[in-house]
Amino acid sequence: MKKGKGIQHEIFVKKALFTGIIILVYLIGRSLPLFGMDVSVEKIEDIDVQLLLLQTVNGDRYQNSIFTLGVFPYMIASLVMQIVVATLSSDKKSRVSQVGLNRLSLNVMLIIAIIQAIYKVGNLSFRYTDENLFIAKIVVVIQMVAGAFIILWMSDRNSKYGIGGQTTLIYINILDSLTSAIQGNPFAKTIIPIVISIVIMVVVIIMENAEKRIPVQRVSIHSIYADKNYMAIKLNPIGVMPVMFCSAVFMLLQIFASFLGFIFPNSEAIIWLNENMALSHLLGVIVYIGVLYFLTIAMALVFINPKDLTEQFLKSGDSIVNLHAGQDTKKYLRKQVLSMSIFSSTIMSICILIPMLLERFDVISGSLAILPSSFMLLAGIFYNLYQEVITIRNYDEYKPFI
């Protein structure tokens, strides 16, 4: 047993050390300015909820480092691939190789990274004149795209050798945004957001642990455990992942609105859209909450696919108690996933909407309005991180029984 505990401790230390190195490299990259940047003018006078919320995706508040794209390109590319895979039948899924999917995902990520980099270049300040400005912009676009792929590589390495998987860097971004939100605000003004944040953390943890158990009949079990089989679906089916993806999708919609403004510069409707497509305006809040609802329901149906689960029941001969296999089972599972995902998205929307409304009525400042949302993300990510650490610590803990 001592030998087993020693191995388990050594694995945990190595994983933690590797994650520490990844975080250090990420922080250094966020401090390296892009080529030709006039860093002196890159200052932020007003820190609002949108800036801090989108910082969880970008990471770089000043938008002038080689890691300024953050995890945005990868998140959008992975979302696109999940939608594509969800549309395939089971037979087509079995014929598609993981290598081919990864290659296609990287190609989609490259296209998105280039588009986002070109969009961001227009908002940067350079110290070069018109003669060298074009070359400087090309170099900066290349640096941004390369930085996005470096972040993806570090995230993949951390998933394999470290702790926290690909969410570790997002965790660092959230902590950074929390620090930025609290700085400059007196303690008295932080009381209400902190109380709301604590309540939200408790709600998220409860939802992460609560589950609905659907009784299942297993044809291979005929013992005393035959009546104890069930299929579990969490009350929060896919955790806080939609909140992270929601920020990326909302940013993508902002880029699309700016693109429309470039094509139709004289359109009053497009001008109004660009002016109001922000979380400080009612339209932006409505769009953000709508995206969150859509992503929560869609991702729940993708990850807990009723059609695939029904096919698995048909192949194994198992069934849900008091339900016929086939269409009845698929309809029942779809109804359960939809109801729980709608409930989950409603709770998360309320958690995000309350601080935004408090900001609009000047109850709390714009920078503090991010606290509840950030704590919600922290609670969800930390819970998964805690489960991973417990799994590593329990490695080789089982006593031999023979």
C-alpha cells in the first residue's frame, strides 16, 4: 500500500508541476506585445461587464499580445465540429476517423483565427507610418494566428500530462477578470455582488451533484441488483460549458455585425445594430441570453443524444422500465433532456441577468457585474477539477481481495 501511495503522490506532483509550467508560459505569452504595437495608447479607462466577460475567452484585456485571440478560434471550431458530427447517422459516425475530424477542426480553426485576427488589427494602434503599416499588420495577423495554435497545443498537452484539461487556461482568465473587477472598488460596493456570487456557487454545485435516475432493465443482470439499474442524467446536463461557449459565440456575432457595417456603411439599421450589440445595451443582453438558451439545449441534445441512446438500447436488448424500445424511448429521452436543459439554461440565465440588471439600475458598478457570472464558471470548473484531483489521488487505492 505504501508503494501504491508513493506512485499516486508522484503522479499528482508531476501533473501539477506540468500544469504550473503551462500556466507560466501562458502568462508570459500574454505579456509579449505584438510586432509594431504602440503599447502606450493601449489603455482601458472604463472596465465594464462585457470587457471582463469576454476576457474569459480572450484572456488579454488590452488586446495587444501574441495570445490576444485566446481560446476563441478553438471554441468556435469545436462547436462547429460538434454540430457537424451531431447531424451524422451512427453508421456515418463509425466510418469517420478521429484523425480526419481533428484535421477538419484545425482547418476550421485556422479560418476563424484569420478572420478574427484581421478584425482585431483594425482596432490596434501601430507606431509605423503608412509605408510600413501594411507589412506590420500582416506580421501581426500571423502572430495572432500562431498564438492561437500555441494555446491549443498547450491545452492539449495539459489535457494529457497535466491537471484541469483544456479549461485550465480559461480558469486563469476568469481569475484575472475577477481581480480586474474587484480592483478599484471599495469593499462596501462588493458586498451585494459577493453575496449573489456565493448563492450562485451553491446553486451550481447542487445542480452538478443532482441527477435524475431513469430505471433501466438490463438483460444481462438477473441478480438482486436487477432492480437497482438506472441511467443517470444530471440536472445540469453539461455543466457551465455553454456559458463559456456563449461568450465566444456572442463575440462572433459582434464580428459579423461589424462585417455588415463594413459592407453597408450607410445603413442606419446596421449602424444601430453595431451600437447596441453590447452587453451594456438591452439588445446585447437579449441576444446573449438567447444564445445561452440555444447553446445549452443544443449541446445537451448533442452530448446526450436520445437517438444514439435509443440505438444502444436496441443493440444491447436493454430498455427503460415500462417503455417500448424504439420511438417511445427516443421521445421519452428527448423530453427528459429538453426539460432539464431548459431548466438549467433558465437558472444560468437568471444568474447572469440579475447582475446585469443591477448594473443598469446603478445598484452595482459595471466591473462588479461580472462577479456572479465568473463565480458560476469558477464553481463549475473547480468542481470538475476537484473530481479529477480526487481520481488521481485515489489511484491504486483499492486493496487486493485475492
